[in-house]
Amino acid sequence: MWLSNTVLIAVLGADLVLAVALVTRHSARTVSDVQVFDAVPETASPTPSASVSVAPPAPAAPRAVLAATAPDGAALRASTPSRCDATPPATVEISAGSGRSWTVVDSPAPVIVRVTLTSATDGWLIGSDSACRTYRYYGTTDGGRSWQPSADTAGYWYPLAGRAETVHTPIGNRDLPCPAGTTSVTLTPRSVPEAEATCVGPTTSRLLRTTDSGDTWTPVPQPRVRATAVTWPTPTAGFLAAEPDAQCSGIPVWRTTDGQRWSRVGCGSIAGLAALSFSDERAGVMVVAGSVGLRTLLTADGGRTWRPAV
């Protein structure tokens, strides 16, 4: 049973493109990603004032971004804490027009680790309480206007929030053979025993595959780049987002058609960590988290060209 169309990102996860994007908010005023500081003219005389000690603002908690696409062109994107007891809680948006416009819907859980969309009205996600003690399945049949909970997540694949090297499989929690320093994992389930995972660290990444529900994992060939998100719309066709390089200051995109050999096909114009989701080998969505919030790029030619959704 083929289960892709979504991606998870670990410190969270996805059947969706759960891919994890860390976003740091800054205290300086920001205009189009450019920090603007109030300048003082060189001729101005200093004004004596009382010494006041001001505590620096606490840094915002890292966020993860998730994305999912459906065969009818519908798409879902979410921003969620990538660790437990973090705020603000998860936000969810659904698009009935292939990501061209988005409607904010209620999130049924403060932390989300997996999202899947089968149509503009039908989908489901797995989320947890803010302390990550209890994970639940939530389904919708009305485009996210309401979510029906179920306590049973025993048979599902999903990452565990705040535990980058551990995933929940249909037979229980299993550790991944990730490199030291791994900070997040993307997860693409295929069936009960089969899934792909990508370990992502500050300088390295590792693609893995299992055919026995996570008891054992084997390396998957990957290009000589640091992957930040990977999704597999078919058992052999995959797409990979990489960190910026000399040829692409945004998000380089790689593609494989046989699960073994990768070629560079395109460049997303927006910088940031991204989630990828493809409904087939041509139509895809890239959701990027940055200082201005979530932005979306669309492709209709297998990742060769990307255009802003709005």
C-alpha cells in the first residue's frame, strides 16, 4: 500500500513532507529580511540618562514545517514547535488550489509530527500534547474545519517530537542509525514494513530505508550534498532539498528516478529550510519557513522550475 504524498520532518515527521525547518526570530526590526537599526547622527550630542538594565528577549523556540499534497491538487502546510513544551502552538493551513491560496484552520494539537492529505476535504494528522506525553490521530472530512480524535496510533509511522533519532513504527519505537549530532529527521512511510528516513545534522545528512518496520535500516545512495528534506512520490522517484551553494542561493532541488542516481534539476528562489511534497513525479509543493513566516513555491515540471504560490 503506497502511503506517500506527505513528508514528515523529524524533530517531527511526515508522510507528508514532514520536513523540519528551524526558524530563529530576532529582536531587531526587520524589513524584507533586512535588519534595520535606528542610527544616531555623528554630530548628535549624547544625552545623560540613568543606567537601566534590560534583560535580552528569550530566543524563540525552533519550529518545524510540514507539507502534504493530494492527488486532486489540494495541499496542507503546518508550522509546529520542534520540541516539547515550546510555544506558540502549531498552526495549520489548507489550500484547495494547489497552494495558490491558503485558509487557516484550527490545529487539533499544540505539536504536530505527521500530516497526510487525500483530498481538499479529507486528511489526517498525528499530534501530541505540549509535553509530548500522548500522541493522537486526528481525522477531518471537511477541510480542517473540524477534527475527530482517536487515541490509537499504534499502527502508524511518525517521528517523536524532541527525539530526532527515534521514530514510532507500526511495531513500536525504533532508533535510527543517524550520525552523531543529528537534529532532525524526515520520514516517508510507504507501507506497514517500508519507509525512508533522512537524518539531518548541522553539516551532514544520511538517507536510510527499512523493509522490516524499522528493525533494521540500510543506507540509500544520495548526492554529495547536505539534504534538508526528502520526499518519495513513488517507490523509485524521489526529490531532495539541499542547503544553498554557489549555484543556488535559495534551495537546490535534486531528483532520482531509480532510487539510486541523483541529478540536480532546479532551484527554489526562497532561502530557508523547507518541506517538500509531490503528489506525482511532476507536481510538487515546497513550503519554506523564514523570518517572514511560511512561503510556498510550486512546480509542475518535476522540480525544474519553481514559482511563488502568491
